[in-house]
Amino acid sequence: MSAALALFASLLWGGSDFLGGSISRRLRPVQVLAVSQLLSALVLLLVLAGTGRVDLVAAHTWLGWSVVAGATWAGAMAALYTALARGTMGVVAPIASCGMLVPVLVAVAGGERPSPLQLVGVVLAVVGVVASAGPDLRPSAGRQGAAIALALVAALLFGIEIHSLAQGSAHSVAGSLLGMRLTSLVLVAVVALGQRRASPAVRRTDVPVLLSLGVLDLAATATYALASTGGLVSVVAVLASLYPAVTLLLARRFHGERLGRVQTAGVGIVLLSAVLCAVG
């Protein structure tokens, strides 16, 4: 079940990254983040108000982790959306997903012992997401070079974020989601207010896309949080980080981005790694 949840989170994150990268080609990334986070926070508050699942008495066990997760997520998403808007989605997304190495290394160092098949799957996943970037990993200048640099920054921050979220979720999934969402909302709102004069207007037609983006990301985060409580973080983090294959395929379908042979092979390796991790 943990493997299935992690894969589903990957599917949702792939869709949200595609939407975020697409709309960031018109709006500033900080606008996209601010509005989508506000809408998703409202959805989360409505859900939690109806279920009453947040344990404030034990907030000391998850609050710190959720704040770290929210702050690093906000920085990672700003870097990622900027990179997706400037560069090729099929190159940027795989590089950013390599942040999965952070929680994997921390979990293994902490005593987790994946099975041999799962270890092979983890290694293949790393190879697959890098191969998905294809020949564009060659040194380049201009927009594509800047996009790759931003994707590397996003990878590091994402790694810290998903590790922190897993740690907080071990105590309270609902509390960690709420703390993370509110922290990221405050941070991006402050930056968005500072840039509002130089930003294009958010149109009424943008709201459904931003709402969909926020809900997809919220659902993916919640699904990953649940998966991390029931399985090895070293495996769950890898499966949840296979979303570049989804982003890449959507970019090919709707933006006409072409895949080279290396990239196509990379997607295939990613899928194989998911199977090995799940079977293991």
C-alpha cells in the first residue's frame, strides 16, 4: 500500500509541476505559488475543520519539522517553476527530482535496510531521472544553463523538504500538512506583495488552473506523507520522486517537446525502477 501511495503521489506531482511550469510562462512564479498556496490552504482548512484531525497538544512533535518543510518547499518550488518556465520541462524536472537522494541517504544512515531488489530499484531510479534529462546535460549557456542551475537548487531543497515532512508525519500527518502549508503561504505571500507592481495581473481565467495546481500539490503531499508512515522512507521517497516521467510526457503531449533516445530510455528505466521497488 505504501508503494502504491508513493506512486500515486508521483503521478499527482507530475501533473502539478506541468501546470505550474506552464502558467509560470505568463505569470511570475511567486504569483503562481502565492495564489495556488492560498487556495490549497483554504481547501485544507475546510477538510481539517470537518475532520478535526490536528492534535495541537502534541504540536511540539511535528511543528518544527513542518516549518522546515514549508520553508524549503517554498524555495524549491520558486526555483523549479522558474526553471520550468525558462528551460525544457523534460530536462528540468528529472534534475529537480534527484533531491530524493537526501532522504534516502539519511534513512539508510539511520538504520533502514531496503531489500536487494529495492536497492537496485533506487539506483536505477537515479540513473533513470538523470538519463531523462538526455543530452541537454552538456554544458550550455543562456536560459537553458540557468534553468539547470535552478533545477539543482530545487533538488537540494526538495530533498530537505521531503525528509522533514516524513519526520513530522511520523507524529501527525494532518498537523505536518497544515504547518507546512501555512509556512509556505506566509513566505510566498510576503515575496509576492513585494513584487506586485512589477507582476502581470492574475486573470479570472487563471484561477481554475491555479486551484487545480494547488489541489494537486496538496493531494500529492498528503499522499506522500501517508506513504512515509507505512513504509521505508528510503523506498517511498524514491517512488514519490518519479514524477518527472509524468511531467515529461505531458510536456510532449501539450507543448510538443521532443524526446531523444536517451530521454526515452530514461523514462523506461524510471518505470522499471518503480516496479523493482514495489516488488522488493
